[in-house]
Amino acid sequence: MFFAEPLCLTVEEVPVGLRCWAPECAEARVVMLADLHAAQHDGPRLERIVQCTAEQKPEAVVLLGDYFSALKPGKAMKPEQVAAYLAPLAQLCPVYYVCGNHDMGKNGSRLRKAFKEKGFINLENAEQVHTFANGQKLMLRGVTHSAEPAKAGADLSKHYQARRFAAAKLPADMPLLAVAHNPYYFLHAPIWADLAVGGHTHGGQVCMPGGRPLTMHAPWSPQAARAGMKRGDSGNYVYISRGLGLSRLPIRFCCPPEITVLELKAQ
């Protein structure tokens, strides 16, 4: 079970009612992929993830960072290979991305270059307006991952460019999706967003039945690391993905890998 569950790819369909989504506009689907953690032998796994993503018929794909193996960094898949395996996504729809803590340094620079060549759109400290087939617009606002980890009790305004979010207001004419790799500050710093999304925690990766993580990793409590929809201190909604890869241990329990489908519609 422990070693088989990482292969049990699941699809989580998450209904989200949004402010400023026109009632006459049909539902639209956005797929999120977090924490791939690809090793050199993971080509077939990435192909399966891409195929399953295509089956969801998304109008946009959002990649949430940590593209390289965390179990054996020396055997991580090369950035250009990661981009090549994910490239078919750009034939389906626009692909937006941010990078994570495992995407720092030279590998991260090479990955950004390779993603750009494949037509992927970088959201780090940037905004993009996506228009769905039904005519509805959605603003995506991304944030760069900080190389300095947030610590319990730290001033969150100094981490993950939180000041940018605190200063940026909601657009008046369309919903706003805030995107980051690490959603920690989304939970504990005031932001204006209709929905914030992130990965990073793997949902705990090893959990009790029901999805409660067995361990904590500062500044994450088991409850904070738990995947799913939750509300931050300022009342904002935050969705945390269980992700698709592995970190620390080559196992999962009661926490299968997740392709997230946001089903966006009017409130």
C-alpha cells in the first residue's frame, strides 16, 4: 500500500463559485499540477499525467512548481526533458507556471528558458488575463517563491512577495486567482483574491485515514499542511493540492497524488 499509492493517480474536481463570473457564462475548467518531482526514470509517469490532464478538457493549465526530484536530486530529470514531456499541454490550452523551492539556481534558469521555448507563460511576480471560450475573463496573479523559508512567527510581509498581494486590489470586472508554490502566507497574511492556490506540502504525503498528516514540518502544523479547500486568517479561500511527486520518503499513505480540476462558475 505505502509503495503502491504513489502510482494511484487521482482527479480532484473542485467546484468554485466566483465573484464577477457572469451568470450567463458556462462553467470553465482549469487544471492544476503541483510538485511533479521528476527523476530521470519518470518519463512514463509524466506522459500519464499529461494524458490524464488532456482527458479533463481544460481551458487552462497552471503548474505550481517543484519540477525536479526531491528524493535523489542527483538523479533528477533535466530541465529540458521536463519541458519536453509537458510540452503537449501547450497544444491543449495556455499553460501558466510558477517555480518552487526545488527550482532554484541553474536548473531553475534552464527550466524557465525551456518553458518559454515551449510557449508556457511565466506568472512569477506577474499578472495575466485569461479569456475562456464562454467569453468570461479571469486574472491570474503569480508570485515568485522566496529562497528564504518562512518560519513560524516570522513577518510574512517579508516572504514570498506578500507585500505585492497586500497592495494589489481585486479587479473590479473579473475574478482573481492568486498562484504560488508555497501557500503558507496565503493562510496567514491578508490578501485580496477570489481564490488562492498552492502545493508544496504534498498534503502531508503520509496521513491518517481522512487525510490528516501524521507529522509536521515547521512552520506547518499537520492541519495547515492538510490538502483541500480552507480559509485563511483574513477569510480568503485557499486550495492546497496534494501534488504528484514525493519528498523525503518514497511512499504515500491516505494521500494519493492529485490532478486538480477547478470547476469555475458563478457564485
